[in-house]
Amino acid sequence: MRQMAINGQQTGGQDNFAERLAELLVSCNIPWIKINRPTFKRFVHDFCGRGCPDESTLRKFYLKPMYQKSIESIRRELANEWIYLQVDEAVLSSRRVVSVLVGALNGEQPTSYCLNIVELESAANNTLIQQTISNSLAILWPEGIKYDRVRLLITDQASYMTLASSMMKQSLYPKLLHVTCLCHALHRVCEDVRRSFPAADRLINDFKIVFARSSRRVNLLQHHLGKPLPSFPVCTRWGTWIEFCLFLIDSYDQIKDCAASFKDEDCASIQPLLEALDSADTKLELSEIFKLRGLPATIKSLEERGLSVIEQKELIEKEKERLPPRFRSKLEACLDKNPDIEKLFAIEDLASSIRFLFAPLVSVDVERSFSQFKCIITDRRTGFTAENFVNYAVVHFNSFLNQ
């Protein structure tokens, strides 16, 4: 009886089953080649009472319709709305791509949909970015781009992004406001912090040399600490270098005791770490970095979805007040390059200001999209054509928004 009920739910026949199976595989990012395995086919047959389609069948006949269905859903959601765009570039397994996300400006907490992914054959420039944005908007409005509804563009601080937005505003997008990511501005401050404290940076490098590739040493250190070792800092991940410095400050004595226990080992990297830990310059720099402990927390707060523009402004203003003068000037210089953020805060028309109430001032969702796309394009999964990758990635990203 239970098997009959399961079969009875598949009212659309084999085609409906194949469509739902394709949606499941894309949403969970399961490579379609897996369904050709006998174990997978037996599972589908035994528990669904269905014959399992071949992966080539799904790719040829179901991927494109899924993509079109996702785009149609975006069009319905954004019909007659003002919109914002989030645009950024990244390299994914040797593929240089630009991701374009879109959302509604309607006074409610926004949802960013992946509208388009463009693979570039050369380094990004302002002309390519303008063309990418125009092509993406043509997908949203195939009957003709509604330039007056494109009200906000969020990018990083790359010069070609700023130039592209400036040229767009001078031509077809007179109502467009361009805002550069506030998290990126804080990250630029974090980069300046890293350059300003070379002794602390050397300590982190020496620490990585000693512990990065030795599970035995990591286990010993974790025993001394009584907690797991945090991830090593990655310069392109906002605030992680300062976070790791805070870990070193919090666990300084335990790390020093553990490193001292390696003294008798025949390893040339131990002595530089001990010298760095004993250095007065290192201790002085770490004490200065401790004063900047609010930076990573502010970045994480700005990364949260659903913040109003007022909340985002307050976070950046509070951090500006906490920063020492030399780093405050760096943040102010980054914000001064932010073309239209003051115009956004100074909107006088009540109806317009309400529409911008929850406008994102960060490009975090684009970074999230790249994190997902990196799980699609890997060193062991490089057979995607450009079109299939776009179709697959757009469906995959947008599938999370409907859960």
C-alpha cells in the first residue's frame, strides 16, 4: 500500500519524475553522472517504482527548462518594482566570471536572485561590465530594458566598476545610485592593519609553517589550549587576519609553552617561531591590534541579511569612531570614493526613502554566490560548457531562496 501511495504521487508520469529528479540533483549539487551508477538506479526503482533516466537525458531536456522556470519566477517577483543590482567578478577554477544578482527595492527585506553569470575571455574592464549589466537586464526585461527602474548598483571599489557606473549614469540610467560595498571598505582597512604590523604578520607566518602540515603538533597544541585550532587566515576573507591575531593574543602563553616543547625536534622552523613569540615588537603590535578587535565583529554584522540602511550606516559610523586616527583616515578615504552613498541617505521624498529602507549596502550575496559556484566548478568537474554552467549555477543558487 505504501509503495502504491508513493507511485500515486507521481501524477505527471515519467516526465514529471525526471523533472523533479533533475531539480533535486541541481539543488543539492549532486553531479548528474552519479545517477548512472547501478546502486542509484536500484534505489530509484525499489523505492519509487520508476526507471531512472540517463544523465544525458536530464542535461539535454531538463536543464534549460529549469533555468527558464527560475528566470520566469524572478520576472514575476520583480514585476513593476524598482530594482538593485549586485555585481562582482571572480576566478573559478581558471574561469573568469562576473555574477549579477538582482532584488526589489520595495521597503521590505530584500532577496537577491542570481540573474546572470557571464564568463569573460579577458580581464574585466568598464566596457565589459556595462555590457554584462545590459545583457543581464535584457534577460529580466526581454521586451525592453526599463532603465528608470534600475535605482541602485552595489559593487566593490575596483576602478573599472566605478568608471562603468559613472558612464551608465551619464547615458541610460539617470536615476541610478552607485554604492561600493561597506564590508569591502572595512576589508581595505584590515589590509592596511596587516601592512602596518609586520612583526605580528611574521608571527602568523611562522605559526603556519610550524603547525599547518603537522597533525601531531596541531593535536598537541589543541591539548594545551583545550579547544580546536581556528582556521588559518586568508587575506581575501574579510577580517580573518585580525581574528587570528585575537586568537594568538588569547592563547599566547599556551602557544609559547607548546612551541617550547618542540625545541629538541630537528626542524629549522621551530626557532623562528620561538623568537617571534619572545620578541618585544610582536607583543607590542599584538597589543595595538587588540584595540581593533571590533573590526571583524562589525564586518560580520554587516554580512547579516535584512539590515536597514540606517542600521548599516550606524555600524559603519560606530566603527569609524572606534578606530585609531591612522586607520580611521583609511576608512574615510574608502568611503569618500563611495560615489552616491550620501545621496542615498539624503533622499527627501518619503515614498522613495521607504523603497530604499532595506537597500543592501554590501555585496555579500555576490560573494556567497561565488562560494556556491566554487563547489560546482572544481578540478574534478570541468566539463561544463559555458551555457550549461550558467543554467546550472543560476538554478542552484536560486533554489536555496525557495526553501
